[in-house]
Amino acid sequence: MSVAFIFNILLILLLIAVVVGFFYYKVKHSDQEEKKDIITREREKYSITQMREYIKKEFDEITRMNLYDLALSEEEFERRRNVKYDLKKALKGAGYADKSDKKYVKTLMFDLLRNNYKVNEFNINNAIPFNNFDELTPQDKFEILLHIYKKKYNAEALTEIITKYNLDEPKYEFDPEVPSYVITAKEIDDIFAREVSADTLSFDDELEIVVQRIYQGYKGYSVIDDIRDMNIDGVSGGVSGIPPSFLDQISGMDEYFEQMGTRKIPMSYDSVWIFYKGKATYLSFLSFGSEAELKRVCQNIYKFNNPGQLSESVGFKINEMKDGSRVVVLRPNFSESWAFFVRKFAPPTLISAEQLLIHENKENVIELLKYLIRGARVTAITGEQGCGKTTLLMAIMKYLYPTITIRVQETAFELHLRKIYPYHNILSLRETDTITGQMGLDVQKKTDGGVNILGEVATDPVAAWMIQMAQVASKFTLFTHHAKTFPNLITALRNSLLKIGMFNNENVAEVQVVQVINFDIHLKRGVDGTRYIERITECIPLDPEFNYNNDYKNEKSMDGKLDKFMDNAVEYFEHQTENGNYTYKNIVEWHDGRYVFTNPLSEANITSMRENMSSEDVKAFDNFLDVAWR
């Protein structure tokens, strides 16, 4: 066998090996590519975005389906029609934050994903990586923690987390010299590491968390959807960070970014704040993700009861949500960015003066509040925003005699007194686009009202309503106001009467005010969020003494008559310009964590209060007067 022949055989074998190797490589590479494609398709299919689109499609088919074209039996037709009707109703209610409708929609989503979309314990990790804690975002970890705590504490879940880990303590996160209230991603990471292990969550738990994530981007309120349902004071968004319009201001931007250094610069859509026990707390680990998502939330969160369209010409809306929360939404160009504020109020079962007031000697203060109400005193509840004015007003209505009817005038329904006192005669009215507050007040005068309540005296016309109500429309009046001091309250109400043209003389307007106001309960919120009554002030009107005389009649000469007349003129103008229409005194003050009774009540108010009380309360009131100011 020649060398050439052997060489040719080897060459042929080599070529065959190359060809076989090439085909093997192609087949193997093709299999790998196919596997990669399958993994990619699976990852995309079970992503939050794709599952949300699937849910939208399924819900659209259910709600738009023409059942008459399906030739169904009568029983099946009724069943499907009920499902269609219930889903339509629930989708609408869920957009208004109705908890039962939200639960119905989420339950249906859960069933569709598990049974139809075939989500299982493996592919669910494509939506949220439950199998790899290192890949979880702070938002993922927070929502997992909230879900775990909700199973045990329900609406108190967030409060329990904050309390357990002291998250409401001030921190020097952004400035080494000035503390702020903030909950950081690191804190969430640390809590997650303590609370969650590989076997903490069942598959149903994981799917419920995924369903909530899908829901909040579909019919919910994005990252604040579950937070809004918690028993906190409120939540807001779009109120910090850089507005998009700021980025258009090219001049000076380089210098600004240089000042910020390497720190991440938050945008307005990175702004999520909660109001917790009087503290505005920044959730720096949460973000709406984009300006479009923040805009979507703002455009939907205020829609309950069709309050009208938010537009550039109507740059803000004030409304209530289905659960009674107050919502304020603002948009550009009225505000520098899209923003919303949800103010929640304590549930009816939690409202009592005993729970609101916590400091020493609170029992006597509560007794005094009871007698002010039963004594029919016109009382202002003043203080800054978030200090608890509305909550205290709701609480002290407990002391009103059930025989006295209550009429409420509000800009938006906030007090909801009938939920708390269902056996009292109560009717609340509010302004609408076609019915002004003055028209509402005129109607109230014809509804047998005993006590009139104004939710908030925040504008000049409302101040005028308050004075009218206190003078002629009811037995007495209660209202809230933002005045810082008692003289500020009188001055603000006086100026409101002047501005709307009810009076053109400051002195006369002030006399009208001080003749109406009896007491001012001023609330304060400490730097640590503690709320307390800083003072209770009594207003004492002063009767001016006029020393006019008729001596000019006895004068014979014109010069003498003119001199005497000028004396009377001087007396008149002195009274018109003096500030002696009232005096005031603090009857209760807060000192170093304790309520102190300082000056006693005036005899005029004591007499009037006795006249409005029952005989039993008069005896108890007299005894209280002997004890409280000892």
C-alpha cells in the first residue's frame, strides 16, 4: 500500500470528521439557541408586563362579550351574565379604591393566572425573582414584607413594621447636620434579611404578591396602592425631586449636577411620602418609575363621584375617595409637577378624646371639652395642617346631647359624622359646581339645625358663613381654622368680613367677630409628631364706654357749640380706631407634658353654659369648676 493511498485515506477521514464536527456543532448550537429562545420567550411571557396585558385582554373579552351569540343554555347564560356584570362593577369600583371590589378583581386575576396562564412555582420567578433574594429590588422586598404583615395585622401592617423597627426615628440621611424622617432601601434590606427566608413564602403567597403588582399598574395606584389602604394619616406623591420642567432649564444645570456630586438625583416621580403619626416621612426606596405613571395615578385617584375633569384650565381638584379619604390633585401648569395628597381620617371605632389626648391631667381637659359642647359654646379648633383638628372635632361631637340636630357644611365630605354617630340627627352639605356654599347655608337655615359645623374655615366666604351661622342659623357653631394665635384668629375672621364687603369698617367687623367667638382650642404637633392641645383660650368681649354729652345745647355762641361737638367727634373717632373690643385669657395651657388649668372661666360664659345644660350636668359642671382650678 503506497504512501499516497494512505495519505488520501487519512485526508478523506479528516474531511469526514470536519463535516461531522461541523454538523454536530451546528445542531448543538441550534439546540442552544433554541433553548435560549425558549428561556427568553418564557421570561417575557411570565413578566409583569406580559401578564398585565393578558389580564387586560381577558377582562376586555369578559366585559365586551355578546352572550346572545354563544347559544348558551339559560343557566349558563345567567351565570356568564352575572360574571360580566360583577366584573364591570368591580373594575369601576376598584378604580375608586373600593376594598371589596379590589378583592374581587384580584381574586379573578389570581385564578386566571394560575389556571389559564399556567403560572407555577418555577416560571413565577420570571416576574419577581423569589428564588434569588440578591436580585430582588427594594420595592420587591417591601411588598413581600407588607404582604407577610398584612396576613396577620391587616390595615395595621405598615404601622407594625414601622413601630417594630423604629423606622419613624429622625435620620441624618441627606444632611449630616439636619435630621429628617426617611425610610431607606438599606433599612428595608435589613428587615427583609431578618424576616424572610427561603421557605417563608408559599406559592400562593408569591402569586398574590405578583397579582398585587399587576393590579397596581392596571387599576390601582402604582406603588402607593397598598400603602393607601393602611391605617396611616396620609400619603402623597410628586412633592419632592426635580420636576421634568427643571431639566429644560439648560443654564446652570452643569453647576447643579456638580454640586450634587455622585449622589443620585431623584425626579418628581421618585417622590413617595407618607404622613405617619404627624410625621411627613419620605419613602426613598420607592418610585413611580416614570412621569407617565405618576400622571396616570394623578388622573385616576380623584375620580370618585365624577368631580369633573382635571385640565390645564382647571389645575387642581379636591374630592373624597370612596372610603372617606380626602384627595387633592394638582397638575402643571398650576403646579410645577403632577402631585397628589391623600389625607386619611381615623376609622370611626378609633375616634375618642381619651385616645387622642395622652398627657397628664387629660381627664380634666376632656371634662372641659364636654362642658363646652353641652354648654353650646361657639368654639374654634385651630392649628397647623396635620395637627388633628378634624379628628378632635369628630371626637368631641360624642358629648353633644342626642336631642340636638347637627348640620354640617363642607367643601368636600370629610367629617362623615353619620358613620360615627348613626343615631344622631345629622345632615352634611357641600359645595358643587352649581350650588355655592352660601346657597347651602340658606338651605340649612330651613332644616331645623341645632348645631352647625364648618369643616374648615379656609377662605373669606366661608368665614362669612361661619359668622352668619353663629349669629342666626343655629344654637351654636363649631369650626376649624389654621390660625396660630387667638388674635390671629380674630384678625383673620375680621379681615375676611371686610374683604367680601359685609363691612367697610374694621372696628365694626371685629365687634361682630368677638361677639360670636367664645373659645379657641389650639392644637399643636411637636417635632416628634406628638399631638396635643397647646391651649384653650376664652374670648371676652368688652363693652365700649361712650362719654358723649349734649352740652353743646347749652352753649350760646356758635364757637362754643362747635367746641362741644368736636369733643363728641373726638370720642367717636377714638372708639373707631382703638383695639379695645375684646380681651382673652388661656384657661388651659400645656406645660412640659402636662395640662395646667390657669385662669378660671368668666361668669358670663359659666352662666350661659348652665342655661344650656341638663340639671344633672349643671351639678357636675359646678363640681368640676370647684375641682379643676384648685
